[in-house]
Amino acid sequence: MRKMLFCLCAFLLFSGVFISCSDKKEAAPEKKGAIEEMTDRVAKEAVEKIRTPINKARSVEDIQKNRFSDMEKELTEKP
């Protein structure tokens, strides 16, 4: 009888802990600190400064490919 009571108490304790820890819907979202916000802002700016020249180079490459394809079309059409 004593083992059964001990098992029942242990089961109730573990199930209560599991249920109380698994629900995070009620928890308020954590706000970032000033340092974290500034770090995120600086990281976004750095990414944009890196991506801008890459995007410009890609657009120039696309323009160049289009010009070469247009030149090839004209050369093949005119004998």
C-alpha cells in the first residue's frame, strides 16, 4: 500500500511539473535590452551595406548578358 501511495504521489508531482512547464502561451514576450537592439540594428545595416554592391553587380551582370544575347541574335539574323 505504501509503494502504491508513493507511486501515485510521484506521478502527480511529475505530471504537474510537466503540465506547468509546457504551456508558454501565457508568458509575456521578452523585450530586448538596449544593447541587443543596437546590436541588431548595426547587424542589419552591415548586411545591407554588404548586399548593396552584390545586388548592383548582379544587375550589371544581367544587363551584360542581355546585351550579349541581343548582339548574338543580330549577328545570326543578318548574313
